[in-house]
Amino acid sequence: MSEDGRRLAYDRELAVGDGHEDVVREVVDVIVRTAPEIRGGLVGRRGAADGEGENPSGETQAEADVWADDLLGDRLSALEGVVQYASEERAEVVDCASSSSTGLSVAVDPLDGSSNLASNNPMGTIFGVYDAPIPAQGRDLVAAGYVCYGPITTMILATDDGVAEYELADGDATTLREDVRLPAEPTVYGFGGRVPDWPADFRTYAREIESELKLRYGGAMVADVNQVLSYGGIFAYPTLESRPEGKLRLQFEGNPIGYIVERAGGRSSNGRRSLLEAEATDLHGRTPVYVGNDGLVDRLEGALA
Ligand code: F6P
């Protein structure tokens, strides 16, 4: 039961190992309460942030990026069972452990795809709950999820038990789908980066996929992955000639999205192995990201070999 007595839809469904249920539920509760507020506060915050205006990865920060990070940072780091808060918008991990506390580490991308603010296209909030100090490997995740700010606000929540989808409104979560699985018959693909910047082996793979699936790409990973979860297919932000390390961040994007897609019955890869097995050396380290139906990700790894 939430603080004010409302029963949240995920209360009875959350199954997290090693006694972490309560902390994960509190983290999810903060996301459920804060996401509609973030959505409502986007109006008037679509412009560039004051000050330096760049995040630690050198990307332009919108006012909304900083504001969403402040909201989530304040609320998540205040939770008793959260010992670290890390954000794509902050250079360092925030240590929020009280002297006696042991607990979980939370990493968030407060507004994934915020370059879509200018054109008013979908965006998201991504969160990963790690049972390890950050930077951590994806296999240390005990839960992960994202909010998709589309025509309605939805949340995908993955635990070791599986994946569920909720509609968020007024601080409540209503279950839409209890067992989200990638459809067996894939339909869509979305690949990021400029085609001339793709390595030749990925370009060859992409040509094959183009003739089999339908292009659905919007420039915000959460929304693009949400299409793959809904229709089956593959999302990739590959290695680029100009950026061999890839674009997306392992802690904040690759790990949580890889965890979600794997729990939904699909595969994740950095081109060689599951994203969840990738070494986490740097808080803001980047990785190529390939997620989707098993067969498509297997073929991708074969094509890059
Ligand atoms: O990392 C943020 C992000 O906006 C992702 O959500 C998205 O997949 C990618 O960057 C798009 O980047 P670009 O428009 O530079 O290809």
C-alpha cells in the first residue's frame, strides 16, 4: 500500500529476489509519482539549461533535463534503502547512504531523447536498480524500467520475474499488460546514426533487415524500444566509424534496456555478448546497443563477427 493508502497496481505483482522488494517498490513508487509531474512540467522547460548547458557526455542540456534530474535525485536519494543515486546528467555518483544503511543503487536517465523536446516527439525516463555499487554490470540489476511519454504516459517495469506495462496518471499505476513478451513474429526495426557512418558489416546487415521489416524510428531510445516490445523486431544504436565506442551509455541506457528486453524473452548485445555481461568501467561509458528478438540479434552478432 502506498503512503497515502492508495493501492498501486504493482504492489501485488512485484517479485524481486534477495529481500529487495520493499526498496524496489519504493523506487518504483517515486517513479510513478514523479513521471506525471515531469510530463506536466515540460511546458516552458524545452529550452537550453542555464550555465554550461552540457551534461557529462558533452550533450546540450535542456532545462527539462536538469529539472527532471533534480526531482528524481531529491526523491530517490531520500529513500532509506537507496545508497547511491547516479544520473546521466551528473558527473559523479551521489552517495546517499545513511551510516547504518545497506541497500541498492539507482541509476537514471531522467529524460531520454530530450532532443525530441524541440520537435515535440516522444521521450522517456529510464531507471535501473542495481544490487552493487555504480558503475555496475547489468547482471547486478534487480529491476529496471522506463516511462514512455507518448500520447499517454506508460511505464514498463522488469524484474527477474518478467515484464509488465502500466498506465500512469495522477500518481497511480494501472496495469495494462501483466506479461509483456516480445511478439514471436518481428515486424519493426529502428537503427540510429547516419548510414554513411555505419561500419560496412552493419550496413550489410541493415540492408537485409530493411527488406524484411518495417522502419519505425523516432530518435528517442525509449520510444523506439517500446515499438520493438510492442511489435517485435530490433533496435540498434551501432558502433559508428566516427564513434567506435557507440553513442548510448551503458549504466543509464544499455544495461536497463538490455535487462528489460531479455526479461521480455528477447536478447541484448553489444555486438559480441549480452549487454548484461559487459564490463562497467566508467560511470558515463558508452556502448553499442542491439536489442530485440533472439533470431535478429543472433544474426546481427554473426554479421559483425
Ligand atoms: O542518448 C540519448 C538519445 O536521445 C537516445 O534516446 C537516442 O536513441 C539517441 O540519443 C539519438 O541520437 P541521435 O539523434 O544523435 O542519433
